[in-house]
Amino acid sequence: MDEATQTNSFLTADQVASKLQVCRLTVYRLISAGKLAAYRIGKGAWRIEEADLAAFLTECRSGTEPT
């Protein structure tokens, strides 16, 4: 793991769902579709870097479909 990743803040799917005001399942769907970058930790836990969430929101704001 590089130094930049070690200092970044990570969010759970529940925290991301709360910030976006959507259900947790929507967050998992975004991750599965490759639209929201995430790290799989263990068997079922996912962590999303705040920077990746910000990038996702920027893509959404620009009016283009996130890739």
C-alpha cells in the first residue's frame, strides 16, 4: 500500500449511503457496476475512499454518466 492510500480517509457503505441520502443497496450497486471505486475488506465489507466518492460526485455533477 502506498503512502497516499495510508493517509486517506475511508468510508463504509452505510456512511456513503447516508451522505448521498440513498439506501446501502444503491451504494453496493454502484460499486458492482464499477461506477464507484471501492476496496473489498474481508468477505463482505467494502471501504470507499473519500477522494473516490468526491470523484464520483464530480462526474455526476458534470451531467455525464459515471464510468
